[in-house]
Amino acid sequence: MSERPTASVLVTGSELLTGHVADANGPFVARALADLGFAVRRVLLVGDRPDDLRSALEFVAGDDLVVTSGGLGPTADDLTAEIVAEFCAAPMAVDTELRGRIHAKVAGWATRAGWAGPALDAATEKQSRVPHGACVLEPVGTAPGLVVTRPGGPIVVVLPGPPRELTGMWPAVLVAEPVAELLATAPRAEPILLRFAGLPESEIAATLREVEQKLDLSRVEVITCLRRSELEVDLHPLPGAAELAGELADRVVRAHRRKLISDDGRTTDELLAGALLEKGWTVATGESCTGGLLAGRLVDRAGSSAYVAGGVVAYSDEAKTALLDVPAALIAEHGAVSPQVARALADGARARFGADVGVGITGVAGPDGGTEAKPVGYVCFCVTTADGEVVARDPQLPGGRADVRERSVDLAMHLLLRVTGRTGPGAHR
Amino acid sequence: MSERPTASVLVTGSELLTGHVADANGPFVARALADLGFAVRRVLLVGDRPDDLRSALEFVAGDDLVVTSGGLGPTADDLTAEIVAEFCAAPMAVDTELRGRIHAKVAGWATRAGWAGPALDAATEKQSRVPHGACVLEPVGTAPGLVVTRPGGPIVVVLPGPPRELTGMWPAVLVAEPVAELLATAPRAEPILLRFAGLPESEIAATLREVEQKLDLSRVEVITCLRRSELEVDLHPLPGAAELAGELADRVVRAHRRKLISDDGRTTDELLAGALLEKGWTVATGESCTGGLLAGRLVDRAGSSAYVAGGVVAYSDEAKTALLDVPAALIAEHGAVSPQVARALADGARARFGADVGVGITGVAGPDGGTEAKPVGYVCFCVTTADGEVVARDPQLPGGRADVRERSVDLAMHLLLRVTGRTGPGAHR
């Protein structure tokens, strides 16, 4: 796998090592680099101690590209720029024009907030110190990014830690001269991403073993990844093996077509948004055990107001009746967690919001409240449409409270996708 | 900081390097080790390539403890046990008793699933091969964990990748003999975690600089971490410096008492749940731009049905009127995004669900829909109680759509906490 240029990601921040925060920058940068054709060899999380940062840089010195995040703040313990300068044997100096630009950026709000003064000037001065010869990436917040090359070693891209600043600066990274030159040598990656719902990893493994009898797969890296109820199968061909990867993808899709969500990387959320917009449909939710998580997921996308009518979170029986017209007698007869009540929640939400599609979810998320007949993880789903279509499920979902709720939201998304007619044989390829 | 034993975490899995999955094991293990008194020096994510795993092990060979996760599956590319054995110079052999136990575990479902046969036997055989002298940790799934010591080097704890298996095996790790012996030498960690709302990192930095004039802080590691609108200040004293850390915490709290959420690590969510239960209050939500995320956050905790009455997600003006009794004239006069409508949403939710507290949120999450008077990020909040208390805010929140919505949920949680009387001077210490 060494025919592609190699890269490593170095994320700094002591808070990552106490487990208080999950790192988002490593996955973002790794994915971006992999998509650009790099072989990403590792992601390192290190604390803000200078020696740990130094040894981490030496550890990855054999790669073609190193991307760091964090440690560019205005305080004395933000040391990444200095240590990268040392690693690249480039002396540090204040970039006076950069200092002016940072000052212009912060002066306004700092004055309003009463923070202007010597402390602010010192902070600005610190953030304007850059290694000699570095390519400066304009700050998104107050910290500039840097691209520095170690003589005979890797190109080091230094980015700020706040994810919003890092992702905002990423387009500038790709056009910075040393990076652009390296990119020109990287064979374009042509990964294929297949996404399945409700398919166990072992079934994909079995299919791959079968295909291996007929195709030489040594030039396609296959990465399978299960996230809750979706399975991603990511095919990364080595240079020249794109056709082979395409044939492999075809065979995998053929074997599991009924479980396929997409063969072009599109997510369930993207597909559902597109399908609802295409049909001009709106959705309303009536949620019990998922407590608003489905509504939150649906409105997650920009422009969602075009297809989300609204939703009700009805925990109590009274709320189910008062806000979603679930007959009290129905609850008394079948219980609040029942396919009948899920159906009534869906119909009630649809009617109350004047929507085209209604979704009802009621279940036992746990840890308490389970019975022998309806244990923790038993969840009833129903999707109904104004056309009279009804799709219902009442599975027993595995895992703890958070698992059950997240899987429930996933499953509701898949059922919604199904009523739009977007999935199933013939919908793909 | 070298007076504590050092540890590193080594997480394997190629899917982590394409950014498709965020790693959960690294943060879990790092936090557990930090709480046990270890100085966690780094978390490494590496692919499933043998050479990368080998070089990663050599990189962390100077630590006292190394914990790996992943690569223990039944297939040929799961190589962690072999490579750790090589690293520890311990030959591999089948543990026949372990093989029997794994076989007993899988035989039942494998037979039902039609998977019994030579492939399963080979898989069981592979998972029973352990390094000579290793301490075997009973499988939670089908893979055993291992504790192996490198002569003159670190103790290596080898754990399976699925988070459920890893966390399930963790208690056994701590009592495994070599680990227990090392733990006995680790000074107990006595970290102090302070949590603030709406406090910029730079203000904490200024306070720390001031305190440094009076106290020698070299024996307390201070980690500040901003997550959206909350700032965590984590004080890790070196052995013997617990009193010093306590004094530092007192000074930081005194300087920012009004922004303090907790000084004992408790989260906003924990505090709010406790305060609502104590008062016997229930909450109902009327959300527009946050689309159910506040409801979802409130019901996130087990037992939340005791204090969450329910909620409505009302995107459209019609839904606001029909489901939460927001007068159409009020919307026409002030606009759907206005303090007046936020108030009406809060009152409407409270009335409709018969709750003690109502929360209304309406704002411009973006990316579209902003105007000069009400730009993207302008969000109106209102919390009202049955007692007639009203707390309202209409800030301009920074960031993109996801940021605005997440910060809005945070802020709503803080306002809720405020009406319970839980925060402010005198509520802490």
C-alpha cells in the first residue's frame, strides 16, 4: 500500500488524554487525506507537553505529509508553532502584516468586551510569530495556519484546534504551494462507498471470501465499518485498480441488494431529504421513547423546513391523547408501547401538523420499565402516509438506553426512506 | 509530570484512518487510566498493517503501561495478539481450555445460524492462541483479552475493539496481577473538575496568570477545555499537591463564581435533573430552530420521564398556533423569531403538557433565513414557570447551523438550571 504518498495526523490537547473530549479533527483530516489519495498511516493524540509533541513529530518524520491540529492559541502553553519550527529548523519571527490583520480582526469585539489592552496585544503578537519560510494560512478565528517543510522531511501543515476553524481553513491547505505540489503526485483516489442497512459484518466477510476465489483483491483495500444499524463498505483501489474495485462493488451489491442504501456514499439523511423534496412531502413525528431525537435528526440539514412539518414528544399517556389524539382506550387496551399506539402516534402527528407522512415511535428504552412481554429494547414503529400506505415494525433492539434510542432513530429513518420508494431492488445501479 | 506511572493507548482499525468512524475506545481507556493516577502520554490510532502496529508499539515502549484495542477478531487480518507476543518475546500457543470455553460460547448460535463447521473451528482455534505467560481475560464476545509483560518494558494489555466488549472487560483488567501490582504504585489521582458556563478561555488564562504570582503551580496540571458554551477546568495535582490544587480551585471559583456550574465535576444535565426532581417539577418544550434537540437532551437520562412532560417541535407558524396556542397576530406583529413568540412558545408548551416549567426557543439557525435585523445566529429563549417566573434571553450566537443549534440547547439548559435556583452566587461552595 506504499504506492500512495503517506500522511499522519497529529492532534494536540491534554484534554483529549483525560478522555473529557472526543477528538473530531483527527477523523476529519484523515478522511479528507484518504479521499485525496494519501495512505493515512496513523492519527496521534498527544498532550500539550513540548517533549511529547517533539517525539510525536520524530515518530511521523518518515511520512510525506504531517497535519497537526491545536496548540495555536494565544497562551504560553500553546506551543505547536514553535515546536514545528524547531522540527523544520526554521527560526520564528513576527509577521508584522499578519499581526495587523489579526489585530484588525479582534480589535472590535475586544474593545466592546473590555478586553483591549496589553494582554490582548501580547496575545496578538504571539499568534503572529511564524517560522521563517512558512506559508501562512489566513486565520478563521485568530490563529493563522502554517505550512512548513522540513528539509529532506515531511511537509508539516499546522492547523488550529477548534473544529470550525480547522475545517474552515482546509480549502486553503489544499492550494498552499507545497501541499498542491505533493497532491499533484498523488494518484487520484477513486474509493467506492457502499452503505447497507441491517446487514451483519459477517455476511459481508463471507461475500468477500467468495469473491476472492474469482478476483485478485490484493490491490483493493476493503474497510468495513458498522455504525449502529448501518454497515459501510469502503473500497480503496490502489492506482490502476479502479476497474477491479468497480467489479468487486458490483458483486457485493448484487449479493446484498435488498439491504443496500446507496452505492455512491450518499447517506440515509441525504437520500431521505432528496426523496421528500422530490415528492413535495412533509413529515411529522410523534415520539415517545426517542424523545425528540428523530425530529432533531430530520431538521439537522439546512433547508429541512421544506419537508419537516414538526413533531411532538409525548412521554405521558395524557400528552399522547391531548396532543396527538391517541385514544385513551387504545392505550388502556394495548399499552402505551404497542404497534397500535405507534400507528395512532403516526396518524395523530400527520393530522395535527397537516403533513403527508407521519412517524410514530413508542418503546422501552430502559434501563427500567421492561416487562417479560415488552422488555427493554422493544420498540414499535409506524410510518403512515396520506395515500394510506402503512409501514410498521416492532423489533427487539440490542444495547443500553442510548443504543436503543439511536438505533430507533436509524430504523425510523430507514422506514421513512422506504415509504418514499427510494430503497429496494431496482432503486440502485 | 513523570512522578506518575505513564501509559499510552494504541487503537487499531483501518476504518479509523479513513475517518469513517470516531474512536470511542481511546477516550474511554484514557479517562479510566487518568482517573487511576496514570500520566496518559498519547493515544495512537493505527491501521491493521503489521508494520504500523510494530512501530507504534516501539514508539510507546518507554511507558509503564500500554493498552491496545482491536485486531482480535477471528479473521487473518486480526493480528494484534501475534504482534504483541512478538513485541514481548513470548511464543504463541493454543490455550486448549480457553478454546473449549470459546467453543461452548459460540456453538449454540453458530449452529442455529448455520455457521457451525470447519470455518468456525478455525476461528475458535485462532482466538484461543495466546502468548506464553500471558494472563488471559475471559471473553465478553468471542475474543479473550490478554495481559503480557515485555521483559524490561511495559505491561501490555490487549483488548477487543467492540466498545461493549472492551468496557465489559475493563474491570478484569484492573485485577489482573501485573496491572494490579502497577496500580498499587500509582498515587491516587485527586483531580478537581470545575465547570463554567459562558466564560471565555482567555479569562481563565488571565486568572491563572494572576494566581501564579502567589502560588507555585508547577505541581498542578491545569487542563482547560471549551466545549461550545461550557468551559471545563480540570486540575490534576501531582502526588502531595492535592491541597495546592484545592486552593487553586478556590481562587478560580472566587474569581468567576457567577459563571460557575459545578465544582465537583457534575454536569449541567445531572444538576438540572437533580434540581427538577428535588422540586418535583416537570418541563415541557416548545422548539422551533432547535427542532427537538432540547427535548432529546432532556430525555437523555434514565428516569427522565419523572421530570419531562413532553415537547412540541413547531417549525411552521401554523404549527406554533395550532399546537402551542401562539396567537397568529403575535407572530404577524413581531415575527416568528422574536422574544414575544419565544415567551408564547414557553407558555403554550407549559399549558398544553400541564407542566411546571415551559421553555420556548425560536431563532435563525441558518444558513438561510437571516435578515439584517435578525441575522443567522439570532435566537430567542424564554423559560416560564407556573409560579410566574420568566427568564428570557435573545443572544446572537456564533458559528454555523450545527453550532447555533447546539449552543442554543446548551443555553436553554443553563436557563432551566437558573429557574430551578441551582446556580449563581451562594449555590456553590
